[in-house]
Amino acid sequence: MKLHRLLLAPSLGTILIFMALPISLTTLYSVLSPAQYGGVIWQPSAEAYVRLLFERDIFDDTLTFNADYLQILGRSVVQAGLATILCLLIGLPTAWFIATRPAGKKSLWLMLVTVPYWVNLLVRTIALLLILRDEGPVNGALQSLGLTDGPLSLAYNNFAIGLGLVSSFLPFMILPLYAAIERFDFSLLEAAYDLHASRWQAVWSVILPILRPGLIAGGLLVFIPGIGSYLAPDILGGGKTLMLGNLIGMQFQGSRNWPFGAALSTVLMTVTLVALILVARRAAREEA
Amino acid sequence: MQHASEACQLIGLGRSYGRGASAHRALDGIDLSIRANEFFTLLGPSGCGKTTLLRLIAGFDQPTSGQISIFGEDVAGLPPEDRPVNTVFQHYALFPHLTVAQNVGFALRMLGSPQSEIAASVARMVALVGLEGMEHRRPDQLSGGQKQRVALARALAPGPKILLLDEPLSALDAKLRQRMRSELKALQRETGITFVFVTHDQDEALAMSDRIAVMQGGRVQQLGRPDEIYEAPANRFVADFIGGANLIPARIGSQGAEAEGLGVIPATGEPGAAVTLVIRPERLAILPATQKAKDDLGPLTVVERIYMGNELSFRLEGAAVPLHVTLPRGGLRGALDFSPGDRVALRPEAGAIRVLAS
Ligand SMILES: Nc1ncnc2c1ncn2[C@@H]1O[C@H](COP(=O)(O)OP(=O)(O)OP(=O)(O)O)[C@@H](O)[C@H]1O
Ligand SMILES: [Mg+2]
């Protein structure tokens, strides 16, 4: 009994130091006051949360509603959501293809999926920018083929950010889906056809419901890091269209408003947690 | 040429895996005519092509040669969902995410039947297989036998003209298997659906079938009623596979077949031809060598006495191959028991010895 607990000690310690402690600190900082050049003053204040929704007039302290930050939160959710859907549309057929290869070939295909990720994320993101920018190869090709007159603005917009998110997180969709399809009993598919299901009916009534745990896992693994992503919007969005990650980053760098940054982080964590709980609840309800 | 009474006709059906010299013929020229309302069994050892044949009929796989017609219609190119055939899979293949009721109603839902009709059909099917009260369970909450019933109900729900069953009883324990045998047989009689039943268990095949096709190496070795297959095996393979038999090499001599250590058995044939004598172990009486009459076989020596509860079996040596004799336990009257070392003779029942060319 004692020994069993000892086995858990390393992971519990890791969780304590690298998760519980930072999360508690973040939450704590979010209810303190900002110091002038970064850091916090040990003086309780809800100002950071007020600032999320309202703008305080510098002269008479009146509050007016300000949707700017909510918009950024909303945009982050939408961007991450779109990236998740795209990853799903690309990842599902890919994972299916890999999982149905002969036994010896699967690991080769899986390795190919991970090859781009041997390169650092920053380098990859910059590479994507170089490809998409006005003087980049895509625009060059389009123009020399005479398909477009001037360069299409592919970089520095939501499209570029979306592309960045998809290319960063695609393997996190493919790998859990692969694992789910790998376990899938293909005689169920034959049973479906035998029982008069068409191709599409088989997909909707048998394949997708059975792959659901994999779909959920992949979805969360893309959506959660996507919503807080920093590099893609920073580099591919050119700092013009902010996502939550950039806003948080700014609070700890230029603006030096640690409590506000901490409050934003806390909101992000809460949104994520609520989403997770909802998904888990639904899954549990459908199990029963 | 097609008769209305023919549920499924297979003509020169072949299925090969691989190409060229390494090609493996899983099915090699199968000609079969399965009659409507028949309980038809494909019986054969593992790897003889039973599942391959079922998959061709169901449409999961395409033949490399030959033709399949179902109720007179050539089904080449017809996908499984369009064939009037349903399958009970060897490992059931129940949909794990659906309840018993949803599994049973699956086919009608796919066919777009109205809700009320689906509900009525599910209720009827669930009652037919005796699963009332379990409609809302999921497959992982069922025992093996219950899963088997769900698979049966699910396959029967869309009203197939032919039901294919791939070793449906092999995953059940002996006792349940016995009971399901009678239930399946009764179900087939009630519904009047043509059953094509696959098994490698000869008892199962003999007990349930109207007709049996014994398969080996991708070919049909013999087709016939259970009693025909058992009493008159067409070749050594069938004789040995069904019920076990003593296969004794012999040579045709002037008075009959001469078998080493046994004597002469009445038989006609080309003098000098090698033949195989087929004798079922239970159609031999065993007696002390001192009582040996002229037409009895032997003498032989008992080398093993095997007690099996309802029967007693002896292994005898002295002939070209070891012989087996089985006595029903009730038929043993004290004096008839023997122990290893005893010298005995054998008295075959009239007509018990079949002579096959070898
Ligand atoms: N996809 C395949 N590729 C190559 N060979 C195959 C394939 N499927 C089956 N075979 C071969 O075809 C032969 C018949 O297989 P099949 O599954 O029909 O046997 P079976 O009679 O159903 O056996 P069992 O009683 O073990 O289920 C076997 O020798 C098998 O190895
Ligand atoms: Mg099989």
C-alpha cells in the first residue's frame, strides 16, 4: 500500500511543481494590483477582471462597456474551432489511410507524419510566412502562370493564422484518430453493409460513433493549444489580428500589467476547463 | 434451368489469393445447389474455405471464377447491402455503441422504415430469440449466448431470404451449444428461411442439417443428407473426418479383400487392387479370441482401454493400423470387459464394412 503510493510520487511531484503551483500563482496574481514596471503589489483588487469587460474613464472613474477583449477571446475560440474542424477533415482520411496499410508499413507512414515536427515550431512558422508572403513562391507561381495579376495577400491575416494553427497541430489530430481506427473492428463495417447500410450510412451510423473517443481526444488536443496559441498569430498575423495568447504575452512584456495578464490566463483556463467538463459529461451520459 | 426451389446456386465458383505460381486456391470449382427452406451445412476442417464461400455469397468478396445466383438472379456485382441475404458473424460483430434494440433495428433503420414499424419488428425479434427485458443493454453487458441471440435477431429482422451463419456456436460452452442447436433448428423450421450454416463440428452438422456439404482444400468432397454422409462416406477424407473411422489398407484377393492381421473380408474388385476398408468403431462387436468364428476378424491384442463415461473404447493392435472399437456403456455386461494384453476378435455388424478404392 505504502509502496504503491511511492510509485506515484514522481508524477504527483511534477504535477505539483509544474501545474498546481503556476496555476495557483496565476490565479493569485489576477486578484492583486499591478506594480509600475511589471510584477505585482500585494494589494487585493478585482480591477483586472473589471478591465476585461469595461473601460474605466481616467478622469471620473466611470465604467463603460468595452467588448474589445471579449472579441479577442471570441476570435480565439473561432480560430481554434475552425482549425480543429480543418484538422479533423484532413486528419480523419489520413489516419484512416495509415491505419489500413499493411502492418509493416504503418510505422513508416506514422513517422512521415511526424517528420515536419522534427523542426522547431518557430522555424516552421517563419517558413510558412516566407511561403505565403507577397514575394513568396505561392504568389510567384500564381503570377508567372498568369492566374493572378498582383500578389494575393495570403500572409498577415486570419487565413494565414488558421493555416499556421492547422500545420502546427495536425499530428495531434492524426495520432489519436489513428489509434482509434487501429482498434476499430472492421467486421462491424461488413455487418453494416450486410444490414443494408449504404456507404454514408455506415460512416454516420457506425464508423463515426465508434471513433468518437478518438475524435474527441483529437479535437481537444487541437482546440486547447489552438485557443491559447502564440506563435502563429504573432508571426503569421503580423501582430495585426491578436489572439488571446498574444494579448496575454503583451501584458507580461510591453504593457507590464501582470494582474491583467493573469486574469486573461485564468479566464482562458476556465473556458478550457468548462469545455472539457462539458465534453466529459456528455460522453459519460452517452455511455450510460 | 433455374428452379424456384433453388435458393442459391453456385456454379464453378473459385476464389484464389495471390497470383501466378504462388496463387492459393481457397475455393476450387464449387458446384452447389442450395434448396429453399433448407438447413444447409458447410462442414470442413479449419482453412478449407468455408468462410471464403460465405463471404462470396454475402457479397463481401468477389469470386475469381464462376457464378452465384440467388433465387435465380445472378448476383455478380451486386453489393452486400442489395442482396436478400444476412449474416450471423463468427464473432457476432454487434455494434458496441448501440443497445440490443438498436442493434436489432439497425437494418430496418438503414432501409428507412417508419419508427413504428421498426419498434414492432424489434419487439417481435427480441421475443423470438427470448431476450425480452434486455432491449436497453449494450453488447458488453451481455453473456456470450445472449450476444449470439442478438446477432441472430439482428440478421433475421430485415427478413432475409437466406441466412448465412459462420460458426455461430463455436464461441459458446458445450452445454449452451447443445441448447442453441435445437433452438436454431426450431427457428429455421418456424421462419422457413434458408439457412447456410458453417461449422467444423461434425456432431453439430449431423444433428442440425437437412443436407451437408463436406469441404476440404477448397472443394466439396461429398454432398448429402447426414445419414448418407455418415453411413456412406464417399472417400477416405469424409470417412475419417465424420465420426472417425478405422481406415484399413487391404488388397483384393481371390476370396475378397485381404487385410493384414484381420483375415479376408467379402469384397469384389480388380484382383490385386489396393483398397481401403472403412469400419466405424461402434459397429464392431468385441469378443475373446477363443470365441472367434470363421468370419470374425483377428485375433488382435488390446493395448488400451479408454473409459469415457457413456462409452468404453479399446485400442487394438495386430492389424496394419491400430484399430478402435467403441462400446456403449449400457451394452457392457461384465464379461465383455477387457484389459490391455487380452487377445480378442472382432465381429462386424452386417454391412458395416465399406470398401473404398484407395
Ligand atoms: N485474405 C486472404 N489472403 C490470402 N489467403 C487467404 C485470405 N483469406 C483466406 N485465405 C486462405 O484461404 C483459405 C480458406 O480460408 P477460410 O477463412 O475460408 O477458411 P475456413 O474454412 O473459414 O476456416 P476456419 O474454420 O478456420 O474459419 C485458408 O487457407 C486461408 O489461409
Ligand atoms: Mg472461417
